[in-house]
Amino acid sequence: MKIYISADMEGISGITHKKFLSPGAEEYERGRKLMAGDVNAAIEGALLAGAEEIVVNDAHGTMRNLCIEDLHPAARLISGYPKPQMMMCGLDASFDGAMFIGYHSRSGSGGVLSHTISGGVFQNISYNGRPAGEFAINAALAGAYGVPVILVSGDDCLQEEVKEWNPAIGYAVTKKAVNWSCADCLHPEVSARRIKEAAEKMVKGCREVPPVALKELDVEITYKYSGYSLVSASIPGVEMVDAVTSRFHTADPIKAVDLLMAVSNASNVYSNGLY
């Protein structure tokens, strides 16, 4: 039994503000410890269910948030930036299931610290006409390898998003959103217990969860500011629709992530040159 964990930070127990999220920020060291606690709970649950190999990919920001010495020794850690497949680095068809720990809801959802990929760039991303946040984008990538996402943890807004895409996926609620920077949080020990129990259950039943299978993708991007679509049109395959909209088509959800990251990087470079 081989399990993959993609670990983000905004959906972690107790994290409610951007001051938890970046190196040098006021609450960052606390955020790192809280993140390790939720991830270790998922590892412990997977081990109880018989997992023999667990790979954790640090999927937030600089992707160097998890300290290897704080991680359960049964798991390996992929740490650093940049890396192929970004939030899903290291995933391939050899895994039996994937867990997304500490994830957040999509841009505009009302969830805690909600955004999609780059909060300063993307207003909305849609897959075949459906709003797609980081959960859906990464679940589709996993599906391209035939790997089901079996468990997600985060706030209650993301829970609704997950249900819309695949109601068979297990979910562990860590907090209830009040607004973008406020939440009604469970104590980390309570949250960890929920994650551990859900991980054990879902790993045991991983073969009953179907992958998110999207074989043809029409991707539309709406930007927060004009100009990004013009810059993104320099990327092969990406078409400018209007001042704030781009689109592209692909039959490969893995390629879709590559293009979205290229669009994000180009837009951020353009933005940095303006100020």
C-alpha cells in the first residue's frame, strides 16, 4: 500500500491569517508546527490502515515549510521549489491513493484564505465550464495517473467544493469559515484526531473511491487585472479572449497544470515590473 500526501497550509488547524504563511511572518513558526501536526495525523492514520510507503510533498508557497525533523519518520518528504508537477510533485501511477492535507477553497468561495494558485493573478479558473480550485486541478492531475484522492482536510467551504467533484472522497473539517481571515477553529488535537481517523478509514477503503477522471479539458482563466491575458498569450497554446480572460484546450490534466503554472509565472513577472 503506497500513499501520497500533498500538504498545503491555509487549511491547517488554527491557521486563519497570512501572517502564518510566509517565512519571516509573525506567526510563521507556529504555522509550520501546526502544519506538521495535521500531516503527521494523516501519516499515522495511513500506517494504521496498512500503508507501507508514504510520500509527503510540501505544497505551500516556497515548498520548504515542513521541517523533516518534525515529520513522522515513516514518511519521506519532497521539499523545495521549483519542482515538476508543483503541488503534486512525486506522484505517479504506483500510488494507491492520495490525500490533500491543509487545502483551501477556490478563489471567490468565501473560505479561509481562499485563492487559486496565485491570489494576485487569478480571479477564477474553470475546467469544462466548472469553477476549479487547487483541489479540483490537483485531483484531475492525480486522476490522469489513475490515482484517487481519498481524503481532504480543510475548512467547511472546501468540503462543499470536494463534494461537488467527488462525494466519495473522505473529508476532515479543521475549522468553519467566518470570512477570509477569520474562522471558528477546532483545537489542533481534536483536528488531528479527526484527520487520523478519516485517514485510517479512507486508506482501508481506497479502492472504493474513483479517481477524478477528466480526459478533455477546456480551461478558461479570468484574471484580477487586465494585461495578464496579453502576457499569457505568449505561451504556446494559450489564447487571449479579452483583457482579463485566457483559455486553452488540452487532453492532459498534467499538461494543464504546466500551462497554469506558466501563466501564473508570466503574470507575476509582468506584475512585478509594473511597481
